Amino acid sequence: MILLGINKQLDLQTLFTEVGRQIARAQGWMDQRRIVQFWFIVAFGAMMTGGFFLFVIIKRDLFRRYILAFTGVFFLITFIVIRAASFHHFDAMLRFRIYGARMNWLLELTGIYMIFLAGLREVITSKRMGKKK
């Protein structure tokens, strides 16, 4: 979450995109950049999703205890992958609306609120446990 916050503040994806453009121009494959972008997004999405599910498998007990928080993280990962793709003109899904709410709002805010609620629930539970002692 800290890394996501740093990226949000520094807008590192824009820097990464510009560096990629410069490399494509310098190496002469600017005309084929869409193919490279597509496979980058596929690889990035697969790594993020695979990493999440590997974590769930390895830390099964932790996942069960904090399922709300980790489900929120999964929503954020999904948003990040789609957002990364949107820099390369694949953002039709983010513009989609459900009952007037944009999909990017639903994905990002649902993830954030789930993580918030999980933290709030943990604070409440720990205070209750402290009173029972």
C-alpha cells in the first residue's frame, strides 16, 4: 500500500511511459510499440494476479483472517492493471458506467473502502479483546 501511495504521488507510470517512448524512438521500433505495450500489459496483469494468488496460497491463514482487506487489495490490483492499460488506449472499461458510477471509481474506491473497513474492524475487535482481558 505504501508503494501504491508513493506511485500515486510521484506519477511514476507517466515517467515509465515516457522512458518507454524514448527507448522505442531511439531503437527504431516506435511503429511496433502497440504490440510491445499489449504484451507488457498482459505480462504485468499476469504477474500481479499470479503474485496475489500465490500469496493467498502461501499465507492461507492470514488471508482468511483479513479476507476483506485482501479482497480490497485485489480490487486495487485490478484497477491498476486496467489503469496501466488505459495509458495505451485500452481504457474503454474504465469509462463504462453502472448506475451512473464510472467503473474506475467502483474498482478503486471499492478496494480502498474494503481495506479501510478491514482496518476499522480490526481496531474494533482488538479493543473488544482488550476489554475482555
